[in-house]
Amino acid sequence: MTFNIYDFTSFNQWIDKGLNSIMSPTWALVTEWVIIGVVFLLFYAVVGLFLVYAERKVCAFMQNRVGPNRVGPYGIFQTIADFIKLLMKELVYIKDSDKLLFNIAPFIVIIASFMALSAVPFAKGLHAIDFDIGILYVIAVSSLGVVGILLAGWSSNNKYSLIGAIRSGAQIVSYELSVGLSLLTIIVLAGTMQFSEIVEMQRNGWFIFKGHIPAVIAFVIFLIASTAETNRGPFDLAEAESELTAGFHTEYSGIKFAFFFLAEYMNMFLVASIAATVFWGGWMPFHISGWEGFNHIMDYIPPFVWYVGKTGFIIWLMMLFKWTFPRLRIDQLLTLEWKYLLPINLVNILVMAFLVLMHWHF
Amino acid sequence: MNSFLKYFTDIFHGVKSLLTGMSVTGRYFFSPGQIVTQQYPENRKTLQMFERFKGEVIMLHDSNNQHSCNGCGICENNCPNGSIEVIAARVPGEDGKPKRIIDRHIYHLGMCTFCGLCVKNCPSNALGYGQKFEHAVFDRARLTKVLNQPGSSIIKGVE
């Protein structure tokens, strides 16, 4: 066995060969699918629980508080305790609700974020599916989540849920444009939509440095738009506690509520890892073309650490947004998108295309 | 042209104010020394309550075990839920006339809502707030307190 934290390709091939040597190719493939599924499920649960804890801690520090500190050292088992509590709660039946849609909605939301996660490159070789249209796939799949939110609001037989869901629909439909266009700016620079190639192209400098001004503008727009797309504050009008009790998941309890909650945090993680991969080089270490010694030192830090560091920083930024800015009104939200972000984004793409044509990027 | 300019100045003003807000919360995040939360049971030994904290109603006594309560009963009349009972006594004064002094100032802590009307209305400022706040007891009768300390007397010249 050749286990190498800098390159997981040989490790994957070792598993593949081992499985193929003891069973038929079809069964080996099925076993691999199951292994990947279980690994992702565990990863999903662990990261989701950790992010909830991190959010509570970060929010507390930003408000000069201590945060959870009673369950376990520094309160690290707080979210696990919360999760066990949610598991044991009753699943309340809602009178006159659309039973099928009501039950299916949390699964649509969680499956959408689960599917999108599969295209994220975590490290060299740690990549479940490497589509040649990876970015398109992620945009398409992650926007499926809004269907689940709309269904949850519609089937709950509750006006607050419905208002929250409709707001969420309007919000995601508009901000999807900005997310797509800001990623398109980088696709213009990269010339590919395949995640592995996008990461590989940043070997001699991350895109945010290579594409300088338009890339920075695209990154800021992506950050704003993706915060809106994950329904997080300051764009959390879909669940606006002070107006709509809890928005689309008002009527959900127990594990179904936990699914919505987990999906929200995993969407944040997903968006942060897309931003890290596309703009900050994903698992690629920090390289400056020409400085061979410096690049060599940077290569000693494992790719997974780079990936986690960048993603963590962007998640921290999104938490900073949530705990700093007040919530936008629905008209302010749409004004921000249609009058500011979208025109700036369109001009930005033109600038980037011009830059690429003139070879003014690094 | 004017509205065109306004569009861009709006963006810059918006970005600037957002960054100001983010710098405030960011500074809080990176300065854990500013945390104001009191972690109560752990810091019980060192906990300092604030001077204005309304823990319980007490009668202020000076070092000679003297207070300034003359037993007028205004606190009792002002108490909205009857947690104060003033039991006065009459003693012969210096000039031979009977004089009203306090015998027992009974305070039912279990009924008190800490509204502070008694402290506010006391004409001779005999009442005040104590800093104690751990009032839990196993027997309700122990919440009934006598505020004037045994053997205390009134300060000369207050009556």
C-alpha cells in the first residue's frame, strides 16, 4: 500500500485493485459506490455538526460572549447533544398539510447539497466525480435545493411558511444569476469547467492573483451572491425570525428540521469550497511563479490542509457577514441584485474577456 | 450624469460602511479579553456585584449599630404586594411623651418583586439595596427576615 498525504491517486488505485482482485468488476464498482456514499455521509454529518458549533462560537466571540462551554471541553459536544435531542423529538403531523410533499421536502434540500458536494475536489485524488462540466453541474444541482424549500413552504399549510418560501424563491432565482456570472468570469480566464483542471491551472498562481482586478470583483460578487443563495444573514428573509417565526421550516420538527438545518450549513460549506477552489486554488499550495525555493516549501504543507484553511477562512467571512449586517428588506434585496450586482457583473465579464484576449493576466 | 455619479458614490459609501461594521465585529472576534460574560459558579469567589445591583432590601446600619428608621410605615403603605410589615413600639421619650420607635421591620423576601418603591419613598433614607443574590433556601419561612439588627437603635436627631 502506498499511502501519501500529498497525492491520493495511488491510494485510490490500491483500493480499486484490491476490490477487483477479490470480486467481479461490477461488484467492485458497487462496493466502491457504497464506500464513497458512506464516507460522504459521515463527512456530511461531522462537518455539519462542527459548523453549527463553529457558528455559535464565532458569533459569541463577535458579540463579546463565551458561547457554548458546558458540554465537554469548550462545549465541543454541544451540537452532538442538540442532535441527539432533535433525533428523539416527535415528528408532528400538521393538519391539512400535503403529506407527501411535506415529508419529501427536507430530503430534496439535503440531497441537492449532497449531490453538489460530490464534485468538490478536496485534495489531489480526493475527488468523487470529476465532470468536465463540473461548475455547471454544481450550479445546476445546488439550485435544486430551492425546490425543496418551496415545497416545504407550500405543503405546510401555514401562511408564514408560504411567505418565507416565496421570498426564498425570489431571492435564489435572482442571485443564481450573479453566482453563475461571477463563476463565468473565472471560466473565461480558465477556459475550462473541470474542477481538477481549474485547480491544476492555478499551480503557478491562484486565479484571484492571476486575474487581478476583475477576479477580485468577481470574488466579492460571488461571496455576496452565494451568501444570499444559502439563505444566510443578512439575506435570511426566508426565515426572518422576527417576522415569520421561522419561515419555510416553521412546521417542521425533530429530524426533518435537523435536515433543513444541516443542509443550510452544508450549503455554506459547499459555497465556501467552490469559492476556495475557483478563486483561491482549492488544494493547490500558494505558489509564486519563479520563486522555486518558496514554492517548494509551500508544497510541504499537505493539500488537504490548504483546502481546509481556505474554506474555513471563507466560512469565517460568511459568519462575519451574518453577525455584522442587519437583514435586508425584500425590495432592498432585489435592488442590490438587479441594479448593482448584475450590471457590475456583466461589465466585469467583458473586462475579463478583454484582459484574456490582450494577455494582460499573469 | 448626476444620477450616474450617484450610482457609483452609493456603491462606495455602501462598501465603506459595510467594511466599518465588519472591522468592529472582526476586532471583537480577535480580542477575547473583552468578553463580558460572567461564568458564575466558577467565579463565585471573585465575583463583584455592581453598586447599583438590586439584590435584596436591607436596612442601612452604621458602625454603632444604629439605623435611621423611625417606624413611620410609609414603606409598608407603598409596598404593592405587602412584603413589608412594620411593627412599631411606643417608649417614653426624653420629654415624657410616648415616642414611636421601630420594634421589628419584617421583610418577606419571597413576596418581594424588587420594584424599589420602599427604598425610593423612605423619608429618612433608612432602606437600601444589598448585594446578596443567592436567596435559595429549603424552607419558605427563612425568606422572612427582620431588617433591623438586634439591639440596634435609631440615630439621634432623625426622628
